[in-house]
Amino acid sequence: MSLTLIITFIALLGSLYVFCPSSAELPWFEHPAKPDGSLSFLVVGDWGRRGAYNQTKVAHQMGIVGEKLKIDFIISTGDNFYDDGLTGVDDVAFFESFVNIYTAPSLAKQWYNVLGNHDYRGDVEAQLSPVLRDIDSRWLCLRSFIVNAEIAEFIFVDTTPFVDKYFTDPEDHVYDWSGIQPRKSYLANLLKDVDSALKESTAKWKIVVGHHTIKSSGHHGNTHELNLQLLPILQENEVDLYINGHDHCLERISSTESGIQFLTSGGGSKAWKGDIDWWNPKEDKFYYDGQAILTISTSVKRFDMISFRPSILPETDQTVFKLQLLILEILIAIKRDFGGIDVVERDSGEIVADDGLRFEFLWCFRLVRSVGELQVLPINMGMQIPFKKLMLLHIIFIACLRLSAAELQRFEHRLKHDGSLSFLVVGDWGRRGSYNQSLVAYQMGLIGEKLEIDFVISTGDNFYEDGLTGEDDPAFLDSFTSIYTAPSLQKQWYNVLGNHDYRGDVEAQLSPVLTRKDSRWLCSRSFILDAEIAEFVFVDTTPFVDEYFEDPGDSTYDWRGVYRRKEYLSDLLKDVDGALKNSKAKWKIVVGHHTIKSAGHHGVTKELLLRLLPILEENNVDMYVNGHDHCLQHISSNGIEFLTSGGGSKAWRGDRNWWSPEELKLYYDGQGFMSVKMTRSEAVVLFYDVHGNILHKWSIPKEPLKAA
């Protein structure tokens, strides 16, 4: 390379940074810390999809969090442009996936980018070209390089060439390996450079960044080649963090062997819901299978963080989850060359030793929405800890749903022109047409046409006996699409999960794949349906029931997504309470699978009676609609109408318990369904048997609100 070219290269890449010589062979950039000595940055990976798959939403929140933290720079963990990198330096994808997406003022900082495997499927030299930096001065992408940020040194490593399968079994993909041949020499030199850079580093924090995982419980899992070749170097050189993308999730694994924190930030756009493998819970500290970003700061004590995941609706109609409140903040402060010490808690809540220095301790912070209260939960109190160096690190992840005033996903359904709303309710149905499911469906079609229904509610146990086996299970077609064929039933179906659904692949029912197969299908764990005059809060009741966890019998339940059960239920109850308190609708209706009050086979669900019912009573809920008991039933108690519609197929004849006749308005132990028609002033509930006969009619008046 001529002297002129070298000078040009430095001018293009180092206008704000110093390109310094090093005994290692990696390019070196300097990035000063803030005047107070702190450093803050965002990490996002696997993002470049022209704004699709919530990339734009993630970018928006990055801007907000970036401004709040006053970030110094952004790290991209690769797979910058899907599906096959850039076609050249003039590829419009650079504008459509980067320049025009990350437009917030706080994101107008340096972006340090590594290459991912998808980037290698295009013109890899295009991303490395100074031409892109001329187009957008934020862009800095090299194969491998060093960023010295005073207190921290970052080694960016080109991990894609390590992976054998891209060479031996590339399938239909063509990779651009220009610049890394011969491969064996390229990798040997790179490993030497990384090892040398880490050995020579005097920074407080040693951080290595690559695209591929080293340790992960996600879809890709461990990268075998990096475990054999790169990990020993990280361990030998006492690296603090390894940051990567590749798996489309957020994850933190804390190695019990080396103390390295393995942080995955690959949620920049498309996420892989439910694609998680088992990992030792002593190491796997956090896993979130949605879109989000990771932030790291050396000084910030607390902040809110927002993340996104797609709903089960088609992309054009997506409602986005805001995940904003739950913060997992890890405080690590380590004294160099100290073997171990007993730590104690002072009244201030600070962990101190006799010499007044802070030492390693784990706190879990929970920010409570309504009052902004901060709860502090200490973990591992009084343990003896080996220490190497003194510093404070905060790694913040989010894990709590928030949308507007409530924390549940919200859908809207418009009224008819006359201001009325009509719908059917059916539960416990999915039996491929047997046990009179087809006959019930036929009568639903007739009543649906007569009432001109707006939608259908399913109260769960959608597929017997053990849910779906996966997204391609023919039971979806055999028990739903091919059964409810009447024109009047070609409306939106709002579905909750039942206990039998949890016995299969529960994520399959939540998957957008089913919605693409049949656009009527909408199933989520818990959500809100705003129908103007009525607000429906759908509640995932199965995780409340102790029996499924303590004595499941021969059944195996799929608890993915609710495995931190205590926290999951606590959050859900707060979300339901918040949604009901904030509702301005004339009618408040809660839908769940399990009974609260019932004279049927299952009877009262004691866990809901103790935990959910007080919230319904406090918030003046009008109706609680459920399935679970295979019957039709109406209990009126304390101003709430408890309506069971669980007769969609198999019924339990004669399986009834005593209930006060003052409250029990209907009990029918056969197949059938329910309809509701409501206006601002009245709701009319009807129950039908398998022949379409009306079994019970109940009119509920709604007094108009008095003017203040």
C-alpha cells in the first residue's frame, strides 16, 4: 500500500479518532470517556431489514434511551444487512436499513460494526469501504480492530471465518471470502493478534465483541469453533465481557468457570419466539426472545429501558409491546489482587467492607409503575467473593411488559354503525369435529348470521388432548379451519390458552404462522381488546393453578415464557389491575379459561378466587367469562356475572355440585355456546344448546353515568 493510500485511509477513518500503532496487528482507535470518567453505549445486533420486524421501533427507543444515557457510541454485533449483505457500495439498503432508520440525534455518534454471517453473503468489501463513511460519517466497519476507551478496551473480532459449516456446507449460500484466504493463516494470525492485544491491555475492563455466540441457550447455541479457539484466550486474559449477536434474542450467561459475562444482543429486528434450549440456571441469568437492545454504563444507577416484540397479527397491523419497567441491574465492584472478603449490608443499602470499598454483589431492582417506588432485593448476602479489580459495572436488561397506561398488548375492534356490539363465546372445543363439535359450530354459524356478530371469543382448551405439536400440526386445520366454516364465523377469533393447550407446544398457538394459515386466528397469553363501549381483558389463567406445577400427573406442561412463575403472575395481576383501573369503557369484561365460581366438575379455582377475584370486585367488572368446566353456566354474585361457556364439544353429563339457587341462574351439562349483544345501556346474554334452542336469557342494564 502506498504512502498516499495510507494517509487517505487514516483521514477517512480517523477524523475523530486516532489511528495508533500497536504491537498487535489490529487497527487501533481511541474514544475518550466522559469528563466524569464514565462511559455509556448501546449494543444492537441483527438489525438491517429496511425497518421491518420492528427495526424502526427498536431504533426509536434506542434514540430515547441514548439521549437519557448521553451515550458515547453504539456497537453493532453484526448481520447488518439482511438477507445477503450489501450488493455493493451503492446498494440502497445502506440508506433504507441504516441511514434512514437510526435518525435520532442521540444516535448521531460513532457506530462500531463487526460483520455477521449474513454480511458475508454479499459484497463484504462494500461494508468495509470508506465510501460508506463518506455517505454517513457514523459508519465504521472493519473485520477486526481495537477501540481504546480509557477505562475499557474493546477487541472486535471477525468470527464468521471461524465457522466450518460456511465453508464445508454452505447450502444455497455464496460467501464472499475475499481477504481471508488462506483461511488457516488468517485465523491463526487473528488469534495471535487478539491474544497480544489483551495481554498488552492496561484498561480496567477488557471487552471482546464478535458476531457469533460462544455460549448461548438460543437457536444457534454454542459456536463450537469459538469455544475451542477463542474462549481459551478470553479466559487466560481475564476478559470481563464477551458481547455478540447471531441469536435473535437478549441473553446473559455468567460463566461459573471463568467469571466472563456472555451478553447476547441480537434483537435489532426479527426475533425467534420460544426458540430456547436448556441451560444451567446457575449460569443463565436472563433470556428474552423478543426485539430489544442492551445498554452498558459505568456510572448510571438506574433508568428505564424499552424493548419490542411483534404481536401475532400480520406485520402491517402489528401492535407493539413496550417493555419498559423491570430492570435487572448488576453491580460488580472488584478490588485488584484481593483473595476474598466477607461483605455486609449497611442501612444505606450499599455493600461495603471494613475499608469502605464496594465489593461484588447482585441486586435486583424493580421500578413500580404507579408510584415510581424502587424495590431492592439482595441476593447472595454475606458470601465470600474473590476480587481482582475495583470498578462499577451496570448491565441493564428489561423484562416487563408495558403498553400505554397498562402493560398488556392492546387491540381495537370497532362497533357497528348503530353503536352495538355482538359476539359469540365458545370454549373447550378442539376435537376434530367429534363430540358434537361440528354441530355446535353449525349452530354458531346460524346464530352468528342472525346477530351479525363482530367477533368470536374462545375461552381456551382449543386443541385436545395435548394442544398442538407445532405450527404444522394438522389439528389446527382439522379442529378449527375446517370446522368453523360458516360465512358468519369468518370474523376475528380472540383466543386464550387453556390447561390442555399448555400440554402441547404452547408457542405454536401464539405463532404468527397460524395467523398466516387462517387470518381469523389471534391468540396471546394475556391482552386487551378495546371495543369502544366495552373493554375485554383476556387473562392467562393456567399458570395460576398450583396443581399443574406440583402434581401434573402424566401430563407435561410447556412453561416457556412463564418459568419465573412468581414474577410472571405478580406482573400479570398488576397489569390486569392497571388495565381495569384505566379503562373508561361502559362495560368491563374479563375473559379467562379457568372458572372462578362454578357448580361444575372443576368447581371453584381457589387460586383465582384468592388472587384475581379481589381485583375484579375492586374495579367493578361486569362479567367474568370462562370455559374449563364442560357446561353452560351463569352465576350472579356481588354484581359480577360469572358466565361459563365450555360446551364446545365433549360435555360432562350429571357432573354438578350444589350452588346457592339465589346465585345460580343456569346450569346445563350439555354442548352449546353463548352469545352477547350489548349497547351502551344494556347487555343481553343468551345460552344455546347443540340444536340452537335458547336455554337461558339474561339482560343486564347499565345505568348512564351521571354528569359531575
